[in-house]
Amino acid sequence: MSAGDGKWFRSPCGWTALWALLALAGVAAWLLMLNGADGVRAWRSLLINFLFFTSLAGGLVVWPPLVRTCNGHWHFGIERLAMSGAAFAVPSILALVVLWIGSPRWAPWPGVHFHQGGWLDNTFLFGRDLAALTAFWGLAGYYLRERRRGRGERCGTILVLTYCLVFSLLGFDLVMALDPHFYSNLAGGYFFMSGLYIAMTCWALLASCRQDAEPDQLHDLGKLMVGFSLMTTYLMYAHLLPFWYENLPREIRFLVPRMHNPQWTAVSYILLCLGYFGPLVLLLTEKSKRMRWSLGGISLLVLCAMWLERWWLVAPTFDPLVRLGVSELSLAVAFVGLLGLGMVRCRRFLPVELPAEEKKP
């Protein structure tokens, strides 16, 4: 690669072209799968990637006000990296609209009356989810505007609470309710907490790619990764333990296809090793959290594992076979492209610099 080519890839225009190419290629491949013999699987892959990337982007936007709510100051200088997650607002909403349009082909709710009554009416389900997600992204946009004006403390607190409510609803409606006979009071809490874990991991990855991120900041991000991996692990354990010792049919519907199917059992152990306990082991030392290459590599590995976790939450409900291929990965590539493209192009809408008095510990 020539020097000129290197400058091209380091420029915003070069990255814009690269992200746009990934987005177009991914969408084109998914459309081919959608019109193929296994179109239903392609629809469900849209759900999987919607759940992962919306959790990631929404959590990124929420992390700066969450740190500020706790009177934290360590994130100044890398705050904009997390705020750039707001760039995925429009693709997130459009993906949910497309899921609604295609729901008669892939969802279990259209035309079926379940014992939950109108709560699982297809129109009501997608209508409330779309309204809630739109309200969240609207509030996120308002928060960014207030931050540009040097305000936003109260709005940030409201945004954090709104994230918890909205993503709990998405967890109940688009994960738990995929099997209308499965019950779990913790499904919503697990979903939004694991979303914060995914977002923190992405924030750590983005910061590790920045030369101006300080080692102390990387260390703090690594510690939060470990903490939220343990919280996410605990919430999943809180699911599985009562299911095991109570052995109630309406609860073990979640456990059996994932833990007693030999193919999915292997995936479950991969998640346990990488997604749940991976940060605890790999980021155990202080050096591994302070070095860019180690924190970045581990963050990327955990992000891939948590994408598998979203796939693991959805796919076994419908398919006893482990099938991971172009249908699922094409949209993952497309959404990475859309997220990267948005992050590059939305920088001018983010707060340029925090007021000087806010930088004082």
C-alpha cells in the first residue's frame, strides 16, 4: 500500500467509503438470502442483529450520563466516542419497522390468540415497541443538544431510566415472547443490563483505538467490563438455577433447547467461557486493562461472543439445529457498516468540548 493509500484510509472520506461499502454489501447479501429458500431464517437474523446493535448503540449513548449521574469525571476526553452511538438511531428504528412489516412471515404472534390476550396482539406489540424506541432515541437526541449547550444533568438521569424501561420492554417482547408459553420476570432486566455490558465493551474497543485515551481511562473501562460481565452472568445464573430446581414446564422451555441439545450446548459453553467469564479471566491483571492492544483485542473477542449470545437467545426457540451462516453474518456486516458510517458522519452534532469547570474533579 502506498503512502497516498494510507492517507486515504486515515481520512474521514476513506472511512466513509469503507463503511458504506460494508453496509451495501451486507444488505445485498441479506436480500439474496431473504428471497431464497430459507427466507424465514433471514428474517430472524434481522431480529438478532437488531437486538445486538440497538442494545450496543443505545447503551453507548447512556453510558456518559450514567457516569455523570454517579459524579464520575474519568471519562472526559472519550465521552464523544460513546455519544456517537446515537448515529444508529435511524437504522435502529427502520430495522424495527421492517421487522413489523415482515412479522407475518417470521413471528409467532400474527393471527394467533394466546392466553396473554391483547398483550401479544402483533400490532399492539410492535406499535408499543416502536413508540418506546422512538421516544428513547428522541430523548437521546435532546440530551446531546443539551450537552452541546453545557447542560443536560437532569435530562441525562431521565435518559438512563428511560433506557432501562425501554430495553426491558424490548427484552420481554422480542426475546421472551418469541415463545409465548415461556415466563421470566428477569428477562427484561437481563436484556437491558447485558446491553450496558455490550456497550461498555464497545466503548473500551473504541477507546483502545484512540492514541489520546489515557491508560487510567482504559483501566477504568476494563474494570467496568469485568464488573458488568459478572452482573450479566449473575442475571443469567438467576434465570437458570430456579428453572433447574423447580423443573416447571413453562420455565424449562428456555433451558432445554439450549442446554440439553448437544449442538446448542457447545454454543452455551462458548458463551460461558468468552462472554460471561472471559473478561474476569482475560482482564484479571492491571497490565491487560491498561495496554491498548490487550484491552482492544479482548473487547473485540467479547463483542463477538455477545453477538453470539443474542443469536443464542433467539435461534434455539425456532430451530434445534445450529445454523450460522450468510443469513446471520451478512446483516452483522451491514449493521457494522451503518454504525461506523454514522459515527464518522455525526461528529459535528456531538459536544465539541466540555465546559472547563466540569473537568475539575
